[in-house]
Amino acid sequence: MDLKSLKGARLFIGPRVNPNRPLPLLIHFHGASWLVEQHVARYLPRVALITVNLGAGSSAYRKPFEQPETFQNLLSEASDNLGSKRGWASITLSGFSAGYGAVREILRRPEYFALVNNVLLLDGMHASYSPEGKLLADGGTIQAADVEVFVNFARAAVAGGRVSGGSSPRVSKGILNSKDAGRKNNGDAGRKTFVVTHSEIFPGAYASTTECAYYLLSQLSLTRHAQLRQGPMGMQQLSAVDAGGFHLRGYAGNSAPDHIDFLHAMPAWFVLMRVK
């Protein structure tokens, strides 16, 4: 079902979605809708899904969410179409490749940062170099502002998985209800889980997912551990970090097929998130 509030957004109702109960919602940015729908139907049958495909490049995903009402309208329309009577049990954002641009922009607004329970990045977290185009090996640095909100979300996930204040605002019919801010709603409300996955692809013009992952870990004073094992889709896992609700997985591979594997293997990381 196409949503009118954002061209390129599509609502999928899983086989066991019950609008009479609080609903878990997953919003996925970038990647074939049919594939993500298959993942959810098989592995998260009680979850409502919105897929969003807006084109190429992170800016295509960032720009619509620079308007604060875009995200709110998306939640409201989905709730209305579902006939949801009890609001959202949890809200999860996932982004493959360029889709991280939308996730980052949504989290930059404090009210949405508080609202979102889980984030999954599938080989998609990039940043500009500073000065622009100057590689780390040549003395450049990562533009901190491009990663700051991910650092903050990771820190909240590490710290017992809760944001300060104890819980996130209630969402009723997809609308943020400020009078309920700070009130506990459903079981894991307010808890944060952040799952980051990355390959070894080096784009050159901007910071790679590996470089951004190392930057993230440095800001959290965390160290990755070598963990050589076969991953999903025949992927080769190289490293892992687990701290509270924060989980990072690094994989070998520097080709386009290696990149696409992350979208096909998406369900492998569902188990790390609190999606009910």
C-alpha cells in the first residue's frame, strides 16, 4: 500500500499484525521493498513495515526529513491505514547503504530521538572528510557533525539501553503525545538498541563505513574484538563489539556484491534488537 505522505513510502502489513494491540513498527530506508517485506513476513510477522525508496545518494533520503512534519505524517498515515487502536509498541529505523541519510536526519530531532527504540544500519554510515576530500591517511579527519547523532544514540544504547529520564514519549495513533513524555508505555519503551554492520568497501570521496565505525568506537572508548567466523549469506565476519544495547559487526568484502549481501542478510541481525 503506497503512502501519500511521502512519495516512495509503502506500508506492508505482516501476517500476524494485530491492530487491537500496540504494534511494533519497522521503517526501512533504501532497498527493494519486496525483499524487506519477505524478511518481515518470515521473521517478524507481528511487525508493521514501512519501506522508503527515494533514489540514489544519502541526500535523497536526508532532504525530505529536514521538514520535521514528514516523519510525524508518515507515522500518522500508517497508523490510520492500519486502524491501530493502541499506538506503537516500538519504533525501529533501519537503513541500507544511502538510507542512513534519513535515519540520521530523523534522529537529529530530540523528540524523534526519544521516540525511536532501535536502529539498524546495514553497511551504511558515512561522513565527509575534513577538509573535504582529504583522506585520513593524508591527515584529514572525519567530519564530527556527520556522525554525532549516531554517537549519541550509541551512547544511549551502551548506557543500559535507556535514555536519561527513563523512558520515551508515548505514541498514540502515530502522533507524539508530549503530555505523556517520560511516562513508561510498553515493556521496553525508552530502551535503545543500536546495531551497526559494515564491510571493508573504501569509497574514497568520503569516509567509509569502516572508518565511521572506528570513529564511533573511539568516541565511546570501546574496542572491537577479532571474531573470525562465517556470517550470513556466506559472509566472513571479522570483528564484533557488544556493550549494553550497542552491537557492531564487521565483515570482509570490498565489492558491490559484498555490499548487497547486507540487505539480503538483514534478518540475521533482527535477533540483536528489541522488536516484538
